[in-house]
Amino acid sequence: MKMKLKALCYVLLAAALALCVTTEGAAANKYEAEMSRWIRSQERSDRMGGRFIVRATLYTSDYVNSLMESEAEKNLWTASELEDYKYNFFNSVKIDDYLPILVELEELGPTTHMAPFDEMVHLWVGSKKYAPADYDHRFNLPLQGKRDGLVYFPRYDEKTGEPIFNKNTTLRLVIVAGASPVLNASDVRLEWDVKPENIGVNTAGAAADRIEIDRLLRRMEKLTGERTELETQLENKKREIDDINARIDEIRRN
């Protein structure tokens, strides 16, 4: 009887372990499936056997949330630890001010020279073209083999502060033909169809609130500086007008 109970325990334990593995695998597949939606890649080759491979990951809210949840499950984080990780991650990729795209390049042909890299890559948002606001400057170095880094595109209109991504649209990342001899005068184009909620920092919790407060404080600081500058200009104009009126009165008295 004891032997039968012991055997039954082993069977139940094995089943429980198998269930855990299956559940973990399903969760991992769920996160990977969501993250893969935002990855685009393209490979080009030439007649000499050279290859140029581009892989780009659009850091949408869905991608970032899946990445965060995946890391939290793997590391058994508490809710507080997850919020801290989110906040630090958001800050590291500047996601509150910019739309970050992770660009991975592999040159398996003649060494390519892409400096200045911000002239080699741009983003079309519908019919509007945007240059990078910033990028990993290692892309300016000669490339042979693999290199990856973040390229940052503006998220808000510089003058109004309004979101650029405020409607359903197609994003098209273009790496121009001059980036690699392998491209043979043909640009690389990678596209995503996005909605505003995809592009926004669409995640609930303390981390998102802290990020938004940080952004608004920076915006307020910028506006305050502009107001001070305008007030100084206005004061100078008033002083000039007073001087002109005084000179007119002086001439009339004479």
C-alpha cells in the first residue's frame, strides 16, 4: 500500500511539474508573440555574396509591457520591484520624450561607412518625414559584422508640445541606400501600422505616473524659460518706445 502511495505521489509531482513548465512556456510564448508583432527585418545580398541585414524593433507600449511582464515573471519580482524596473527602463530608453527604435545591423560584405548616421535613417509618419532626434553614435563608426543601438525619433511637436502620433497611421523606417554597398542604390523600408494607444506610454501604475510628471516638469521648465525671454523682449520694446516718445517730445519743445 505504501509503495502504491509513494508511486502515486511521484506521478502527481511529475504532473505538477509538467503543468508548471507548460504554463511557463505558454506565458513565455504569449509575451514573445506580442513582442514579435513589433519586430521587422530585411536582408539584402549582392552578386559577390555580400549581405546586409537590418532588424528593427519598435518600442510600442504593447512591446514594452510584454517585456516588463516577462522579466517580472522570470525574476519573481514584487509589484514594487516591477514598477521600479519600469521607471528605470523608461528613463533609460527616453520613452517619455521620444519614440525609440532598436536598430540592429549586420554587414557581411565590404566595410560600410554610415557617418553621419542621422542622414542615413529617417522615419515617415504618414506623409511627414522625421530625422532622428538622437541615436547611438557607434553607428557612425565603420561597420563590419554586427552592431545595434537605439535611434530616437521625436514623440511631441517641438513648438506645441502636442503628440505627433495622435491618429492611426503607418510608420515607415527608411535606411537609405548609401548605408551599405550591398544595397545597390535601393533603400531599406520597414513598416508598422500603429494606433495612438500603441505609441503612447500606455501602461498603468506608479512608473507611468512618474514618467508623465517628469515630462510635464521638463515641458514647464522650457515654457517658463521661453516666457522669461519673451518678457525681456517686451520690456526692451517698451523701453525703446519710451525713448522714442521722449525724443519726439524733446524735438517738439525745441
